[in-house]
Amino acid sequence: MHPFVFLTALCLGIVSATIELDQRLDEEWIRWKEKYGKQYGVEECRRAVWEKNMKMIIQHNREYDQGKHNFDMAMNGFGDMVSVAWIC
């Protein structure tokens, strides 16, 4: 399967599984797009991926604060990609 087709199908699955985006992350989303120069025709898919990654980072860092991990995490310019996108 062509990577673009796979990525599109994956994004559609993420968007359909995400009933509502977390509005508490709206300002962070805007700042992140400005920082990394991101522009999208349709944002829903990339926002859903970014939000899923952001929530994973937040959860990991909570666990880091509790001593469950020996490193913390931060969002970077690849936060709108699923792992398949940046591996390919």
C-alpha cells in the first residue's frame, strides 16, 4: 500500500475516533503551528494526531514526576505526524 494512502486512512480513523477535540489545547495548538510554520488546508486530521501525541506527552511527564520514568518528553515539530509518517 502506498504510504500516502495508508497515512490518509490512518488519519481518517483517528479523526472519526475523536468525537471532539480538546478546546483546552486550542491556544497551544495555535502557538505550536506558528512556532513550526505549519499550515494545513484541513486541520482536523493533523490536530487530532497532534492532540493524541500531546496527551501522551502530558501523561508521560506526569509519570516522570512520580518517578516512573527517568526522562521527560516535549512536543517538537513532528507532533502532527503518526510514527509511520516520519519513519517512511
